[in-house]
Amino acid sequence: MRALATFVEITTYIRACRDPKDDKILELAVSGKASVVLSGDNDLLSMGSFRGIPILRAAQFLAG
């Protein structure tokens, strides 16, 4: 897996999600310049997007 992985250094600390435990996902997405966050977590999904990064269910993403 290491050969396929991209390691991301967290450069931006975020406190924005209604569940503070999920802020680390947003930090990773922003620091890693993600184009989308795939999640089944309702706290993240309720945000819709964060800093221009859409937060979608996997099925939504695959549906296009």
C-alpha cells in the first residue's frame, strides 16, 4: 500500500464540523488539495462541501 499511498502533511487546522472528531477529515482534504471527500458520515455530509470541496456519498460520486 505504501507504494500507492500519498502522504499528506497537515498544514491547516480546522474547527468547522459539528462533530469535532471529523475535523481531521477536513484538515486532510484541505491540506492534501482534495477534489472531493467521500463519506458515509452524516455530520460531514450535512456540510455539503467545505472550502469548495464537495462532500459526497460514494454512490453520488459514482453516479456522476
